[in-house]
Amino acid sequence: MQLGEHVGTRIRQARGKLWTRQQLADAVECSPSTIKKLEHGDRQPSLSLLHRIAEVLNVRVAWLAGGPLVAEAAPDMAAVRAVLTPIAAANAEPIAPERAQGAVDYLFALYWGARFHEFIALAPEIIEGLRAALRDRPSPRLHEFVARVLWPLGIVATRVGFPAEGLLAGSGAREHASLSEDPLLVAAVEVGFAHSLQIDGRDDDSAATVLRATRGIEPQGTVTTEQLGMYSGMLTISATVTAAAGRLSEAEDLLDEGRLAAERIGHDRIDYQIPSGPSMHLMMATTSYVNAGDYDRALKEATRIRDRSLWGATGRSVLLSERALAEARTGKYTAALETLKELEIIAPECLDEPLPRLVLTELIDRTWTNFRRSDLIRLSQRVGHLDI
């Protein structure tokens, strides 16, 4: 990104002469005046709107947010695309059931550690091995293992800029989960698929998917702590995607319901890779208000979070990215920069995602004429965000 550019500059470049403002506005379901304000730098877009604009104009979200037109350090997705076909490789070595659990656990460790490129490099081989084992000896347990790999693969692929592969992986996870005989896994996989839909800008579809899955496991009578934890976590996730779909009042009702369930649990926990409990509730409240554009309330919720130990680098990267956006959009530019620097330390791969890039773009646009922050320059250059 060159000095003087902002998100609107790139929207105008991508629109060119192929789309009028009215046509683009109709395609992304906003007003022509919104497009005009975005292009003039008088308004900042929500991440959801940015995704819709990128999809319509056929450009990368990260490019609109200030990144390169083509991903410079993108993972090799060829093996992922190949393994997402329904036919197992003929020469794949079956994974023994006793090794499958360890392989899946290791992949989730990479996922929660925000080591996404390593995850993508390793996942195809494990999927091929599990499918080969399924071919030789089908079982619900093996279907469960395949679902547990495809589910985070869908989220990771979408986060690193490959939404088509992410949705395909999510669809495969749903299919295998349905054959696992585990209703909680089916619900958890739906949450992962809804996350991919949301990152792809399909807010209404995402909200419908996760709400349906959440209500499907609503506790009845005596329930285990595991069931209550899952329900609590999914309620708060439902709130985030509902807020992104523009239904804040409904999202706040879901947050209230999730808070009551979290209070019943009394502590933070993870079930089926879905965190729940008091800290998770505050994090999802933060996300909900960011998605709704209420940045002051988002910061208020974020400052109440005390324990982040269960989230791993991936969960903390989400909170830091959203906090940085809220700080930037409430004029707390120095705080936003410090938050991005913390993100670089905790999860450097995540700094290349659209939301942190969007914050960097806004910091450069809003603060450059007032002060030349050398640490802002260095951070922008390290992620290839600023050419000076």
C-alpha cells in the first residue's frame, strides 16, 4: 500500500469502469451513498461488508484491506484441494486407529497455536490416511476423526484467504460428523462451518446455521457439564454471528442466555474444541459488539476479560484483532498500534489477515499527517503493508 491510499481507494480501483456505484451497492446490499463515503475515506467498512465487496469485485479481502493483490506467502493449497475430493488416494497408507487420536490432537495443537501454515502442510496426509482406513474398515469412530480434521481445516483455509476450500472442507466435516453417531460433534462441526460462512461474508447463512445447531443441543432435564459447556459456548457464538447479520437485539438476548449458562458452569473449559465459561462469554460479547459497530461497548467488554489461558494463540489473536479495530475506530490510535504489536508477538501469521491489515490501513490513513510513528512504519513494512 502506498501513502495516501485507504480502503476506499482500492474499492474504487477494483470497481473501475465495470461497476457503477449503484450496481455495486445493489450487489452488496448497501446504499450508493455508503459506497461513495467508503471511496472518499469518509466511512470505514465493517469486515462483513468488506467481504461482500471483495467477493463481488473478485479481489482478495486482504488486498482491499491493504495487502498485496496476490498472497505473497500463501500456503501451498494444492494438496488440500486434492484431498478435498471424495476419493482417497490409492497409495495412501491407512492410519491405525490407535495413532489417529494422536494425529488429530497434534493438528488441534497447531490450530490453537495459530500455526496455520504447518496445519495446512500436515492435514492432507492425515486425511488421506484416515480415508484409507475408512475404505478398509468403516466405523463411526473413523468418521469422527475425519470430521475433526476437516472441521478446523475449513476454518484455517478460510482465515488464510481460501474461502472456497474452507467451505468445501466444512461441508466434508458435516458429512463425516453425521456418520459419527455423536450429536455433540455434529453441533460443533456446524459451528466451524458457520464460522467459515461468516468469514466468507455470508452472515445470514452463518447465523441460521449456528442457531439451528445450538437449539438442537439445548439441555433438557439433567445434563452433564460437557453438554452445558457446549450449549453455553454455542449460545455466545450464535450471538456473534447474529450481531454480524445486523440483529443486535437478538444477539444481546443470546448473550444473556449464554451468560446464565456460563454462570452455572462457573469456570472456563473447552468441550469439542469450543471454549465456554465466563471468559469465553466476555470474549464473544466483545466480538458481538465489534460486529455490530458498537466499538465503545466492545472495549468495555474486552477490558473485563481476566483469564485467556484456554484460548491459545488463535483465540487470543481474534480478541487482539478486534480490540485493535475498536481502539482505532474510537480514536485510540496509539493503543491500537500497541495491540497490533502484541498480536505480532503472540500470533505473527494472523497479522496478515484482513482485520489486522484493515487496522494498519486506518492507522496509516488517520495518523500519518499528525506524526510519523517509526514503530508503525516498521510494523507495516514487516508485513509488506507499506511501500516507502
